[in-house]
Amino acid sequence: MRGQLRQTAIYLQGVSGKRPRVPVDRHELAEQARLAMRPEAYAYIAAGAGGEEALRANEDAFSAWRIVPRVLRDVSERNMSIELFGRRLETPFLLSPIGVLEMAHRDADRAVARAAAAEEVPMIFSSQASTPMEKIAAEMGSAPRWFQLYWSTSNELVESFVARAEASGCEAIAVTLDTTILGWRTRDLDLAYLPFLRGRGIAQYTSDPVFRRLVEESLGEPSANPTPRPSLAALRTLVQVLRNYPERALRGLSSGMARGAVERFVQIYSRPSLTWDDLPFLRERTRLPILLKGVLHPDDARRAAAEGIDGVIVSNHGGRQIDGVIPTLEALPGIARAAGDMPVLLDSGLRGGADAFRALALGASAVCIGRPYVYGLAIAGEEGVSEVIRNFAAELDLTMGLAGCRSVDEITPEALAPSGR
């Protein structure tokens, strides 16, 4: 079985004096990633909002539940597969959309795509990717992928993104609803660093024909932002912007397209005025399943089902948006009950296979891996992402067997008990 094979492979390597390049321990994984990344990069990936209470609570919420094993059950054969929107998946894992992956590794989204395809885990492409979705898709062959949509102030751009996602083979659209306004992220603020202002994480935009036209139309308009005072730091930032713009050699310096793209992105990337009334616009423009990401209240799950939405993702953006927000695992049971037959995925706070077991027991149809795979990317690129996925799958497989469950369907609420803490 997968877990035993993974364990055996690691232990056999140990006979030859080799230890895993990517740490198995969750704390050591984060620490090694910190050492591998620049301070501003690690802060952007690892930090939460405010005092980071929500970040810690997401992980601590799993400790509120204890796994209750059943014995004398034949668990010699175990099956972690699930069916999601008509696709049979070998494990109940997806890779959460995380932007600006170039901050972790030069191969960025391409490396993650190759690892996801190799491990048969769907990758959710980020709107804030470092690589255009078409190039990410090219790394995956026929492997499953979804697209995460930040709903722009330009509906024309939204329509273009969705059409490109369909053409790139994406099988679902996950609309992120918890980041219509950027949260108060203290570590980023203390470093005065936002990657998008340096042209990072906007490849989906600069590769889009609608966005490029919007940039061209705005070039003659006065800038709403003050021009930075001349300095060596400002010059370095300009060089970064030009380096990240796809046509820098032809147009960046002469037309101001590179800086214009950054300014236009800041103006239109997200829509604080988004409401339920906007959702029919998206439904009319795609045949793909639509999921709402960022749902934390049962009433919103009920409304989503009533509106014909296909699924929800219980997420608080990894604790990066509201400090003190309800932990995702705490919100999950109520949302799962309210959602009826809709698939309910869990994002935020998962750090291993035992966490996945508890989420599945509390009603999740599948779970999304976030920061850990980025840490693997920072440490060892594509292979680092693969190792993190393998470790999650191995721990879930072993936890299922030790708890007396032969399939995901057998992971029910009866497999857990409150910790009583």
C-alpha cells in the first residue's frame, strides 16, 4: 500500500546514509523552506493577518478532535480514491491556488504542475500565477486541473480568463470570495513588500489580450499613484518590473507598458462590490462546475446551493485575510450539513494526512494542500512538491488503516471524538 511503500523507501535509503531531502516533520519543513527563501518571499507565503491568531487557530483546530480507531477489521487493502465532478481521483487531495510561486523557486508553477501531474493530484491554477495558464497546462498533459478566479472589476477580463481556463483544459472554476480587499498582513507591511508592485504574480494578466488592451488604453491617463523618488531601490524595482513583463525587450522601456500593467492590475484585480447578483454572469459564460472559495457560514452554503453553484471550498485564505476569523475545520461540519449534496472541500490549516482524515470525517469531500507544497517547492523544486504530496498520501493511507477504515467512505464522524480540551 502507498503508506507502507513510502515508509519502506525512506527507511531503505537510510541504510545507505540518506535522509529525506524534504523534511517529513511539518515544523522542520517550514524551517528549511525559510532558510531556502528570501525573507520577503517567506513572509509572503508563511505569514497570516494581524497578530496571526487565525493562522495558528487553523492548525490548532485539528487538535480539538481525536481519532478513535476500530480494531479487528481487515484493512490489508485500502482505497483512498474519490469521485469529484465526474473525475475519479486516486487520493482526496488537490493543490490549493497559491500565487507568486516564483518567490519560492525559479520554475514556479511549471514545477508544481509537473509534480501534480506525476502524483495524480489536481492543481488549482492561481489567478496570481507566475506563469500563464496555457504554459502551466502544457506541463500537465491530460492530468486534472482547475482555475481559481479573482473576480476583476472588468467583467470582460473575467470572461477572458474563464474562456482561457476552459481552453487550457481546466475542469472547474473556483471563485475566491475572501480577498475582494487585501487583508492587514503585518509581516509584508513591515517589509513594505508587495510582489505585484514589482511585476510578480501577474502573468495571467500580462498574457491576456483583454488586459493588455486595457493597459494600452490607460497609458495616456495620469497615474493615480505617485512616482517613486529616484533611488537605487526604485531603479531595482523598475528592473524587476521590466524583467517580469513578457514583452520587455520590445515595448517595456519605450511605451511604459510594464509599469502601466502593474498600475492597471492594482486598479482592477478584485471587486469589493461583488454580490450574489453577479454570479449568473459567470454561469452564463462557462459550462464548467463553479465552486465558491472562502465560505465560512452555513447560510452562505445554503444560498450557494439554492443559486445552482456546484460546490464550496471552506477557506479563510490560510488565515491571511482576517485575524481572529473562525478556523476552517471548526466551520466545516455546519457547512457540510447545509450544503446538502454539493461537494465541500476544505482549505487552510492542513499540515498532514492525519489532518486530512479528520477533515474527511467531519464532512469534507476532498481537501486542499497549501503552504506545505510551496515549502517543498522552495527546498527542492518539482521533486520537493512531489515528496510533500507523497507524504500527505502516505500518512492518510496509514491513518486509515490504523483507524480501521478501508475507504474514504468509511471515514465518518464516528471515527472522531472531541478532545475535551
